[in-house]
Amino acid sequence: MRHLEGHGLSCVLRHDCPALEKTVFQKSPSPVDKHVGSRVRMRRMMLDMSQTTLGDALGITFQQVQKYEKGINRISASRLHQVCHTLQVPVSFFFEEMLDVPAAAMQSSPDRFTDFMATREGLTLAMQINSVRLRRRIVDLVEQIEECKS
């Protein structure tokens, strides 16, 4: 099996059966999908709601909720509407702190930071800072520190 990368797609060439060699394209999660998913997770945790409870309210499994939260599966417009109703937030909530960030910066954000911000500790820290602008500046600082380490 051989992997090729490019344009956000992973290409897997299968050589299990030489007569049936085929190419399978697997799209990697987009930064926007990951951001929206992390905001779903953040809001769900703010409400102290389990993935199972959210899944039941949406008519899906907790595994599907996990995939949404990780950005692996994209949330459709109708499903996002359901999520907004269930989590009691406007659609704009899921795009906050992203609107003024260039696409290149979204792609360079370290996954470790996003993962941390989706934890209870990260959520507690973020809720202590009321200013969206200040939170964004802190994120920028952490990203710059991470770049210096690399």
C-alpha cells in the first residue's frame, strides 16, 4: 500500500490484488470543519452534556458526534441548525474567533492547542477571558511560541 499527499487529499494505492488495483481518495478534515467541531465540543461541555445525550437529541450515535467534534465528518446546514437548537446558541457561535483569521493561519494552528481548548481545563481558561480579541491574541502568542520551538 502506498500513500501520496497533495491538495488536502490522501491517495492510497492498494496492491492487495494486482488485477484489482484501485485508487481511493480520503479527504483530510478542513480547518473550518475542525474549528466548528471544536466549538460544538466546547458548547456541549459548557452545558455539561455528554456526547450520548447530544447524539440522542440529534437522532445520531455518540460516535457520529465524536466525528463531528473532531472535524472528520462535515456538519450539514440542516444538522448545524439542529445542533444550534439543542445547544441553545446561534449559528455564529460556531464561527466565532475564526472570522478574522486568514485561511493560512487556520491551517497552521497546532492540533495540540485546539485539543487543549476543547478540554475542561481549556474551556475553564477560555471562559475566564471575556474579550474575544484578547483570546485571539493569546492564541496567536501560543502559536508563535510553538513556531519558535520547531
